[in-house]
Amino acid sequence: MQELVDFPALAARLDAAGLGHWSTPVEALVRQRLSPQGHGDFERWAAAIAAIPGARGDEQALKRALLALSPWRKGPFELEGVRIDAEWRSDRKWARLESALLPLAGRTVLDVGSGNGYYALRMRAAGAGLVVGVDPTLLYVLQFIAVNHIIRDDGVFILPLRFEETPPAAGAFDTTFSMGVLYHQRAPIDHLRQLRDTLRPGGQLVLETLFMPGETSCAFTPPDRYARMRNVWLLPTLGELETWLSRTGYRGIEVVDTSVTTTDEQRSTEWMTFESLREALDPQDPGRTVEGWPAPRRVVITAINPGA
Ligand SMILES: C[S@@+](CC[C@H](N)C(=O)[O-])C[C@H]1O[C@@H](n2cnc3c(N)ncnc32)[C@H](O)[C@@H]1O
């Protein structure tokens, strides 16, 4: 079977981006993860990917192969007549942040928590030279590999890694995205610092996360689940989030957008048949989660690494 990742091409691209020291440790980890040891379902997923070349030209066969990689959380994708209508209308988030990006043309970009690479591909379409995505969820990485079997973009690599496992990037990136990741961190300030270390002086952080309403500067830790999610740790108010960013050394902090997530933007579909946002909100009061907390609202913030 064809290699799922073109390691020589990855090494060459990393080297050219000043990340040559990533190649050996990253390849070792990625090989380990992209194997039956990485996940009990690996062989089933790999078989779905292997079916893609033969399915091309037959919409129903292609759709079957791609559906075998469900649930699809981020999309939509249009692939040779197959529309992957994922749980999230991720195009809407992209539309909210696109105009706030420093130009991506020719840039080296890191996407932390990249999921299946939906945004990485949007970054490439906006001109980025190289996009490296990291995400520990193997299925999402395999979804990207499936998509890329069809679209063949040689400037995006989505790697099955936690951000904390990546070697120091020593300012190799022009733009670093962290979207939907901060509230899953037990130590969000460490996460912001590590993100800053990836950026060259003048490089841009694009941070997207959940926040709590309120004028005071404070953060809320749900005693248990939040909107049915188990792993939510700290939800700051906007003021608190700006403090975290300035304390970790960012400058030029700008709130680009705030939005309350709608059941139009995040919903169950044929490609993600499990429960979604609707079931996480109080049916009597959709302004509250089922646990009684304020319903999810999200912010996009950009900030600059000023350098030393
Ligand atoms: C809510 S999703 C957000 C996906 C996408 N960035 C977006 O904005 O739609 C969070 C993603 O972060 C990934 N993730 C969780 N912990 C991570 C970590 N330590 N390093 C990198 N990614 C992580 C998850 O696997 C998941 O795909």
C-alpha cells in the first residue's frame, strides 16, 4: 500500500522552513501512530483510504469509502461530486477570521488542533507556502489523508501529534492558529506560551476559543461537563483572555469577532450522526447549556509575538 505520509517530502519541506530538526522525531512518532498500534480501528480506516483510488469516477463508491471514515466533524468538502456535509459549517468560522489574517502568501503556518485539515486547506488556498497541522485524533488525520488522496496538495501535512509533543519550533512559523483547543488545556497559559515560541518576531497568533460572558476578569471551571463535553477546563471572560495573552508576552491583541454558536452551524448530519449542539442546550432556554451554564460563545483574537 502507498505510504500514508510522504516522509521524504515532509523532511524536505520541514528543512526548507528551518524545521529540519523536526524530521527524525516526528517521523518516528507518526509511523508509530499510523499503525494498528495507534488505534484499534486503524486497519478498517486504512482499508477505506485504500479503496479511494479505485472508487474515483464512481460517486456512490467514493461516498461509501469516505463515509467509512465518519464521524466528519469539520467541513464541508466537495470531492468529485461528493459533498461531505460535516457536523460543523467550518466555512463560517473561516469567513469570520479571514480578513484579520496577516497575508499568508508564501508563509509557513502551524495549525494546532487542525482536525481533518479543513482550515489548513483554506490557508493553502489563501496562499500559504507550507501548512503543518498537528492533531492527536487519528481518525481526523486519516480523513485529511483521504481528502488529500483526491486533491493532492503537497504543501499541507497533518500529523497525528499533540502540540506538546512537537520539538521546539524556535520561531519558525509566520502564523500559528490555535482554534478550539485552549479550553481543553489544563494549563492554558502554558499553551499560549508554547504557541508564542512557535512564532518569529512579528508573527501572528490566531486564537479561537470559548469564552464566558461578563465584564469582570475571571475564568470559570465547570464542575463537571460543559455543553456535554467532559474535557473543558477553563473558560475565561474576554478581559481575562486578553490578560492571559498580554501576560504571556503578546502585543497588538485584537478581538476580531465574537459569536454565539447556532444549531445551524453545528448540527448532526449524515456524516456525523451522533448528538450535536441541539442536545447540549436546554430545550426550555437555548441560552443555557443542559448543565445550566451560559451557552457556548466563541471569540477570534489575533495577537503578535513582538520578539524578545
Ligand atoms: C474543538 S476541535 C477544533 C478543531 C478545529 N481547529 C476547529 O477550530 O474547528 C479541537 C481539536 O483539538 C485537538 N486536540 C486536543 N488536544 C490537543 C493537543 N494537545 N494538541 C493538538 N491538538 C489537540 C482535538 O483532537 C480536536 O481535533
